[in-house]
Amino acid sequence: MRLAALVLLVLSLGSLAAGAAERPVVVATAERVPMAYLENGKLTGLLVDLTREAFRRAGRSVEIRLLPWPRCLAETREGTSDAVVTLFKTPEREAQFDFTREEVLHQTESLFVRKGAAVSYDGNLGMLAGRRIGVVYQTSYGPRMDKALAEQMFGAVEIQRNMADLVKMLAYGRIDLLPGDRGRILGAAATIGVGDRIAELTPAVETVPGFLAFTRANDMSALSRSFDAALRAMKKDGTYAAILGKYPNR
């Protein structure tokens, strides 16, 4: 009887382990065109394609959830989501999340103004001191802009939970500046029909590497290594470039 009970216990534990291995990896990301968005009810976008292919090569199915950005971070910290994409590295975030080593995407961080606004800018952020700026809650904009915000270089800082609200505020003159990933801002502006009301300042603030970052609530180290290997292989065999080529206006 004892032997039979032990065999049943081992089989049961084996089934649980197999079930855990087979479940989809849950990845949280914010909805934004052209990175991750719904089109005719189907989830699509540059990050969606890259993430799915990397996990496919790593031997795991993936469930990508579109969530408000603060919730993406909260769920990944807690372990409700297994990972978040894409995330810029900061010392605070490296203590909270387990970053992959391979960069998922280099993102161009730009500044936008209302079209026709009299703004002088040559790449020196100090030239924009005192202006009203809008930012998404709990978002990093890369080292240069994060430093300027921390030093309170700008005037009023409007904080919202999604980019679309800030794009509207910029288009109708409620803020003067909007920093962020250029593809995300242009995509949001096109979606809500205000693309002709905003203009991008040049040069861009900087280009920042974005990563997939796993939760630290569970040990995801083996999967992180597999994801890195898969992404490196995609870059080597041309798959990565082919996926980027599908989204020329990112």
C-alpha cells in the first residue's frame, strides 16, 4: 500500500510539473501602434511578432496581454505575469526584474510639440526648460530625459496613464512637449486622428535599448537563457530583420 501510494504521488507530481512546463508564458505589454495592438480583433504588431517567434524557438507558447503600462509592471513584479516587454534598464528596475541579456528592440526616444509651435531646439534639452511636459506614469524615457525630469528642468509635469491622452493634450495645446518612443507617439496620433496637429523635434533625444524582463517572483532564469539564445539566432539568420521590415514606420 505504501509503495502504491508513493508511486501515485510521484506520478501526480510529474503531471503537475509537466502541466506547469506546458502552460503559456504570460507576457504583459502596453497597447500601442505599431508595437502591440488589436487589428480586426487580432493581436498584432512588431513586439508581438518578435516575442512570439522567440518563445516559439525556445519551445514555449506565449500569451501576450495588453494592459495599461503601470499594470504591466505591477503584474510582473508580483508574478501574475511572467514577463514584460519592452523595458528600459534603470538601477531601480534591475532590482525588481530579471532582464534578458539580448536587446529586443532599440527604440528612438523623440520629443514632439504642437505643429506650428515656436520652439527652438538643437538637441540641448536645456533649451526647453520651463515648458509644460506630459509623461506616462512609471515610464522611463532613457537616461537623458529621465535625468532632466529628475532635476525638474521643465515647468508643469502632466502625468497620465496612457499615451493617447497625452497626444490629445499636446495636439490641443494643454502641454508643450511630449517625449517618448517616436513610433508609439506617431501611431497614437494616427489612431485618434491628430497626426496633422503634432510635429517631431530633431534631433531625437537618444536611442535606447529595450528588453524583455522576467519576474523575480519565480525562477525564470532557464527560460531567460533560452529566450536570449532564440533572439540571437533570429538576428543571425535574418528573421529579426525581416520582422522589422514589416513595420517600416515604427
